[in-house]
Amino acid sequence: MAAMSYLRIDVGTILRFCAAAVSLLSLSAASRSTFAQIPAAEPRPAIIVSGSVRNSTGEPVADALVFFEEKATAAALETKTKPDGSFSFLTLRPGSYTVRAEKAGSTPATASLLLSLGDKKQINLLLEPARQVPAASSGASKTDSSAAAMQFDDKPNFTVAGVTDWTNVGGHGSDTKLRTSESLARETRALKPGEPTDGPASATDTARAADSHRLAGDRAERSSDPLAAVREYEQAVRLNPSEENYFAWGTELLLHRAIKPAAQVFEKGTTAHPKSARMLAGLGAALYASGSYDDAARRLCAASDLQPADPTAYLFLGKMEKAAPDPLPCAAEKLARFAHDQPTNALANYYFAVSVWKRAQRNENPQYLRKCELLLQAAIAADPKLDSAYVYLGMVYAARANFAQAIETYKKAVQINPQSTEAHYRLSQAYKRVGEEEKSEQELQLYKQADKTETAAIEQQRREIRQFLIILKDQPQASAPQPEKQR
């Protein structure tokens, strides 16, 4: 009897397996039918990377080896430059790549690229002669001039190898934060020395030679030759590591998106000139561009302590606070001092209000909203044309669900600045909350138009500023990332 029971169970199991098999076969047939209806994928647009290799005098380098390597897989293509120094590569795979040029007797030049489908990138690589170590001279005299030239003995671990078009290399975070970092770079370059930091001007031959190199760098930058400019600025620092020379070198690197080298130069500059507020501001701008938001804020806070009456550091800090993902350390304290010490300064009240607003979003404390409202009203009283203050004031009203007042406030911002993308967008959202769908759609279309115009202007500005190609010295080549283990 037990055997018969066992047999019945076994037959039942077999029947269930058979039913499952039939079901799977049916699914397989249906899948084949479905997939057969899917058209073949369209050809992927090719990615083209081309450029040229030149020597330090600007002449083309023929027969140089050029490698094109995908970082993720370490797969590489290789070619030689033509008589005019040109080369070209084609790929169908988007991702991060390295282009490296080599030739005997020269220091290799490397560039990193982030490529998307359809990109056409043009880069120029510079091969410099390999440096020869000069023999030591036992009879060298240690004059004051030579001592000044040897002050810069802690050499940077980077080389500017060439320039390329804007590729977003060196940027961190969202486009809003990238735009902020670019704005800070331009404003850093315009900073003038606040107070003397180097004592009386030096009249030595070395100092005069350094001044000559710095002025040559200024001329080269105005002539759209940033590669020559950055080398002149570096030479000026090597001859005379003054505050002015350090600052010129650092801002040139920052302006052309050599973020890490700029931070390194500003770091050395702040060590050599600890009382220079603009050097700290430059370091803060470079750290912010690299994604080190908290460290950047601390440098700006220190700069504001050096010159509390100068608005520069506060304005930099306020822009960083507005764009950063989280409240920045010491920002609220320093921006509060700015608003307290300069109560009729519209931007002082505005940026402190921005800081208070960010904390109000975290704490949901009505007192924060009231403080923010008062600061924004003070900013508008000081500058009735400050459209961004109206936008934030409308946000305060919207947070209280007072959408009618928010709409009127946003409309004032749009009247002042019809191209304000944020004002149009928030006005669209406010109209939607009160059920005015047609007006909401109109504002949304105006937002899209303004955003398209603004983006085009920024892209044009980016194309006009060429990026430096950087070689980091004394660092191992990055290896291809390994796949994660299955968990």
C-alpha cells in the first residue's frame, strides 16, 4: 500500500512537470514572435577624436606615437602622427578615454576625455624635450639674486602639456554648481590686492625679470595664447615667488579649468603669503570647483576674517552656499556678520537670507521663514532691481501656502528680469497649485525658452575659454577598474 501511494505521488509530480514544460514552450514561442517584430537597432553615431602634436616651438611633430585608451577596459588603439603632426581616432563606445603622445627624447603628453555618442573632439598635444639634470657647479656664488630665484624649491607635480576645447573635464556635481565654479574663476581673476602683503617692492634684477615674465603672461592671455601665458606666469614665480606672481599663475590655471594644479598653486601661495585674502579666495574657488565644498567654505571664511570690511570673500561664500547641496560650515556665521556690518548692502542681506532658507528647509521652523522674509525685504529695499531676492521671497510665501502672494512676487521678478529661468519656473508651479493650468503652461514655455537662451550663451562662453591638458608627475597610471564581486 505504501508502495502504491509513493507511485501516485511520483506520477503527479511528473504530470506537473509536463504542464510546466508546456507552459515554458508556449512562452518561448510567444517571445520569439515578439522579438521578431522588433526592428534592428539603428547604427550608433561614431565618436571622432582628432588633433595634432607639436613641439615647444609650435612646429608639428611627425611619426610620434599616439595611443587612444578606454579607461574602463584598458583597450587601446595606436597610430603615428602624419608629417603635419595630425592624428585621428574613431570609436563607437562612449566613456572616459586617455590620449597619450610619445616620442624619443621628449616628455609624454597626456589628455583625458569624457566622450558621448556623436562627439567630435579636437585636441592639441605638446611634446617638450626631456629635461637634462645640469652638472653642479662648485664655484657658484650665492648672491641675493640667485637666492631669490631658488626660493621656489618645492616644485609642483604637474605640467601643462597643451590645450583643448571645453569638455567638462574637471567639473564636479550638477551644471548649477559647475556654472558657479566658472563664475567664481572669472571673478577670482579680476580680484585686486587688498592690502600690501610683500612689504616694499623689490628692485633686484631677479624681481624685474619676474615682473617682465608676468607682464608677458598678461599679453599672451589677452592674445588668446593661454599656453604661453601660463608658462610665463610659472617662470615669474620661480624667479620671484611674490604674492602677485603666485596669484597670476593660480588664476590662469583656474580660468582654463586646470582645477587641481590651480589648487596646488594657491595652496603654496597661501603658505608663502598667509595674509593674502585674495589668495585664500582663489584657493576656495579652486577647491569648490574640485567638489571640496566644505574645505572651500573654510578658506573663504578665513579670507573674510583677514579683511572683514571687504565684501569679496562674503560674496564668494554666498554663491557657494546657494549652489552647494548642503549648508556649508561657517557660512551662516560669516554671512550673518556681513549682513550685520553692512545692513544697507542688498547682497549681504540676500546671501544671508539664502543661508537661512537652506536651514529652514531642514528644520521646518517658522522662525527661520520669518527671518528669511525680513532679510529679503531688506535686500529689496536696498536694491529694488534684485530679481533673485524676489524669487526667494516668493519661495517663502509658497512655503506658507500663500500662493496668491507668491505669484505676485514672482511676477515682479519676471518684470525686472524677463530672462530669469528660476522666476518663470516657480511662477509656473505656483499657477499650477491654484489651478490656473493655462497660465502655468505659458510660464513653463517661457522658462524653456529662457533656459535655452541661457544655456547657449554659457556654451559659447565655454568654447571661448580653452582648457589646459595636464600631466600629473610622480603618479602611477590609473588602472582599469575591476568589476564588483557578486554578493
